[in-house]
Amino acid sequence: MKHNHPLFATLAVFAAMNIAPALRAGERSEVPEKYKWKTSDLYPTDEDWFKAKDDIFARIPKMAEFQGKLGESAGRFHSALAAIMDLDQDLSRLQTFAHMRSDEDTRVDRTRGMKQAAEELAVKFTAAVSYVRPEILSVGGAKIAGFIAADKRLALYKPWLDDILRYGPHTLSAPEEKVVSQAAMMAGAGEDAYGTFTNADLPYPEITLSSGEKVRLDAQAYTKYRASTDRSDRSKVFQAFWSKYKEFERTLATTLYSQVKSHIFEKEVHKHPSCLDAALFRSNVPSSVYKQLISGVHANLPTLHRYLKLRQRIMRVDQLRYEDLYAPIVAKVELRYTPEEAKALVLQSLKPLGAQYVADLSSGFEKGWVDFMPTTGKRSGAYSTGVYGVHPYQLQNFTGIYEEVSTLAHESGHSMHTFLSNKNQPYATHDYKIFVAEVASTLNENLLLHHMLGRTQDKDTRLFLLGNYLDGLRTTLFRQTLFAEFEWRIHELAEKGEPLTGEKLTGLYLGLLKEYYGDAAGVCKVNDLYGVEWAYIPHFYYDFYVYQYATSITASAQIAANIRAQAAAGKPSTQSRDAYLKMLSSGSSKYPIDLLKDAGVDMTAAGPFNAAIQEMNGIMDEMEKLLGGDK
């Protein structure tokens, strides 16, 4: 199938004529090679990985040779940075391979051991070079500027060095930093325990659907069946899934509290005012951006409630319930895709980003970037990663529903960001910050939506797509902000010395759910059982990660609108597209706030958020016109 060939005249015809069967989890050995990522591009075999591990292990102690000598001369300084960066690059490759192999089947002891061995090496490396930051700070900005002027090879390290100098007030002495780096070995224990338990050991429930089919509700099946068009099935799914999580509420609270305590340790030893400030400092994002987001969402909850009432009207239910929020907004529109159809659709939708962008992604799809199929023991969810000098990788759990086509577009945004950054930046500045990462992913989702809308005039299909997009805004702008508020508040509690018990976490989360979704006003009723949903969210282990989904969707919506408008103008322009692609190619050569300003978006102001709310209301206006007098 050619990726640039139209698959169907309208989406409605495709939905009616080409419904792909749902894909089920099986064993990895049953999956065709074309649906697996190509880890051999990193190391031909596991044995080659072990050889590389031994080599890295032997090189780590040699990093001590530069200690106390960074300020001797520009040449010595360059030799040290080059050696450290080379080892860091090789270690990153080692870790990525081990994590990917472990994620293929979390039940396998061998690959889990490889992952742990790589993490231990990373701790050793961090400890071995822990002197670098304090020593650079002691050398001082003036002398380093002189080194850069004297040795042009150092110019490519300047943004990285400037960022280190910014850490001055939060950096300890070299011996103290070494102790802190060694303590990092324990920092991920909570996340590791959570991941192993939920992916490999949690005894997921089985239910019998109204069709008579028996299903095991693991994470992938929950995602699929919570979208059932049968309301009684949705209720069964929610009751069974969350009842099982409720059984392990105390255990999962312990793993999360362990992770939060590691964040408190970081905040205390590096002298940050709060865990929030410590986390945002890494990207040089003011904490006011985080707090402004939460305030903005609370002020605009009526917009969310308007959408929920519209969903209730379309679904024709007397009372909207939380378990109704993932069902298709038009039940009779059933969109199913094979992986090949999903890839082609994503590539078609991304044409506004230019022929080269599409060609590079198409090549990646065919050359082992993506691991598509859900299999027993495979890590749940989806992500994109990458290795400098090789290429990006994606983990998917593709079952054929439209939402997973959107996930493919989303992760492909990350993959192409990685591809362009690695292609255009030296290793020192190739790794972009998360704050801009989610712009690339959500912009692709935006382009996919508008591409889909452009292919059909069918009323029910348009309502489904518009409703799906609005629910994307709910989950990305409103739900992720709810997550961000929950994360902020649990850290505040822990910073005050209050223990985070399962009961306390569930009560706090339930209160936020009911406030956001208008439970008291009858907008959307939330069963008290669903307060344990916090235990299902892995992002709470990522140290203030989720708010960036919300800020990013506001930025990407504005950029995507500019790209479309300029492409459709009487005299088409690629100015916004080119500025955006330049941002994707810039890595961390500038701070995220500045990169987005270059792309035409000011995240320190309310403009992007207000634009997203305006777009949301505009789409609801269109949906109400389509509905007309329907009741």
C-alpha cells in the first residue's frame, strides 16, 4: 500500500467497508517481524550488549583522571568533556536497549536483570562524574568563556555549560554530590515496584460481557472495553477494574509515597523551595506557569461542563456518569484499522509539515522504529524513545481502534522530534526538554483530527470525530491538569510531614474528580470507588511531568492553526511550519520558553490557554449545529 494513496473517498465509507478485527494480546513469538521494533540496530544480540556493558564498566573509573584538572587549560577542558560525553552516549544506548528488551516482556528475568544492570552502571557513572558540575562552577563563568574563545571545539558545549552555571546555588561540594548521586540508586525503587506489580503481578479481574465473551481486564483490555457502546458492559468494566485496584490501595500508596520521598530528598539537598520548584528548575520554567495553568482550568470549568452536558445529550442518557466518558460519542460509528491503514492515515495527515518530514517518518515505519502489537507481559501504554546516532523507537499496544491511530500520531511526533534534534544537534544539546516534547506530539494529534474532518461530511462521523477531539481536550487539558493539581497537593502534604496513605490519596483524588466533573451539580456523577484511579496513573512517578501535556496542547493548537492558515492562504506561506520545524531541530540549544517564543507562542502569558478554550467552544458550536433539534 502506498502511503500517499487515498484510502477511501470519505471516512464514513471506510468505516462501513473496512472494519479491521480487533487485535488481541498473545505471545511475542506469534507477532510478525514487521510489527516489531528493530533492537538489533542498537546491538545485534544480547551478547553484544553484555560486551558493551563490560567495556563501559571498565571506562567509568577513568573519568576520575580529569578530576581537579578541568580548569588547567582549554585543551584539557575539551578532552574531559569529550570523554565524558562519549561515555554518556554509549551508556544511554546501553540503557535504552535494556529497557526496551525488558518492556517487550516484563516477566522475563534475564532482560529485567539487564535493565537493572544498566541502571546500576548509570549510578556508577553519575557518581564517577559527580565532581564535574561543582568543579565547573568553581572554575567560573569568566574562565570558561575564555576557554571557549581559545578553543572553538568547545563552542558546541556552551548551552550545556551555561545550564550548569545556572545550577550554582543548588550544587553541593564534589564529595557531597557524589553521595547524592549514589543515593540515586534508591530513587526509582517506588516506580520500579509499581511497574513490575501492575505489569506482571497484579491479578487482573475477569468479567463476562453482555455478549457472553469472557475477558481478562488488564490495562490494554480496560482501555478497550471502557469504550464499549454497551452501558452495562462499561459499568461492569469500571466496577471490576477499580475494585481490583482498591484491593491494593495500600500497597500502591506505599510505592507512590516512596517516589514522592525521593523528590523531597532532591528538594532538600539541593536547596529548592519546594518539590515543584525543584522539578521545574531543570527546564528553567517558572512555577508561575504551573500555577497559572491550574487557576486557568478552574476558571474555565464551565467550558468542561458545557462539553459534558453536550455529551450527555448526544448519548441520550438521563444522567451522565464517569464511566460514560470513554464511550464513542456516536455509538454506531465503529472505526477500526490495521497497522498498515493506521500508518498510511497518519502519514497523510502530516503532509502540512512538508514532504521531507513525511518521507522520514514513512521510512522509519518501514525500518523497525515501532513495536506495534500488545503481547502478554509487554509494558502497557505507549512511548517514544531514541538513541543518538541510531534512530527513534516507539512502543505501542495497537488493538485497531481510532484512539490508537491518534496515539501513533502522538508518539510519531515525539519520534520525529528526536530524529530532527539528533540530526541537527551535537550530542551535548540533542536532548530536548519535556516542556517542548509534548508540543510535537499533540500537534500531530491536531493535524490528524483536521485531516479526518476534511475527509467526511457524514453527520454521525463528524460528530464522533469532533467529540473525540473534545474528549482529547478533556483528557489532555482538563484531566492532565487535575493530575497536575493532585501531584502538587500530595507533594505539599508530604513536604509538611504528612504520610500519604491509600485512604488519604483516594479521598484527595475523589474530591478533585467530583469538583472538576461537577458531581454536586449533577453534571457528571462520580462513583466513590473511582477515587482509587490515582493508583493506575504511572505518570505520578515522573516528578511533575503531566502538566506539560496541558501546556503543550495549548501551544500546539496555536502553532497548528497558524500552519493550516498559512498553507490555505491566497499566497501560501510556510513561515510557521518552518519556524516549528526549526524548533524541533533545536534540541536544548535554547530553553523551552525561548524555543516556543521563536515558534510564535508565549507560554508565560494566558494567550495560548485562552486560544485553546476558544477552539473548544467553537467546536461545540459546530457540534450543536450538526445536532440541530435532535434531543
